[in-house]
Amino acid sequence: QVQLVESGGSLVQAGGSLRLSCAASGRTFSNYNMAWFRQAPGKEREFVAAFITSRAGTNYADSVKGRFTISRDNAKNTVYLQMNSLKPEDTAVYYCAAAPKDFSRSSTYYTRGSAYNYWGQGTQVTVSS
């Protein structure tokens, strides 16, 4: 089992920045690919960003490329999402997710929610115009 706890969500004005954190516990953090997803009211959950250890790279949704950066600190068992130039359409509950490393899977695979076994409880980000 892996437990994930997100923090850092807040109300921010458009153009502002936030950094979300996701603290993991329970298993060897470095053995997991980590990702952020989000869900806005009335919408389906969508992929935001992934740090794919098994592919030594990152992946971003087109809507956040150039504005958001995912990173991880294995020593702290934490993954971060730095969000800059925030827009009202970024308003959502942001979820952290973890999936065991699988070298047979493509980067695209890890943009799917079904790829992830563990999820946090979410943190609310609200961007005002």
C-alpha cells in the first residue's frame, strides 16, 4: 500500500502561482511513477502531468505545457507540481497518483487514470479572474 497526501491548494488570482505537494508513505517511493490529475466541477478527471521514472522523463497535458512543472524529491518521498501563470480554467481539485514502475509501458500509458493504483484525497485549487 502507498498512502498519498496532497497539500498546497488555495485560492489565487489569475496569473499567480502555486506549488502543490504530495507526500507518499508506505512503500519505496522511487519504485513508483507519479502523476497529477485534476477534476473540475461537472467535468471528468483529466491528466495534468507525470514524472515517469521508468522512462526517465516527464509528460504534460497540452493545456499546462510551459506553465506547470512536475518534480520529485525521492529523499523526501514527495512529488511537486509547480503551477505558474494560473488561469481560471485551472480551477479544480488536484489529485496525486502513484503507479508501480513498468518498463514495458509507454509514456502515453501513464496519462491514463487507469494506470494508477493509488490516489490521494485531493487538494482544491481555485483561480479567480
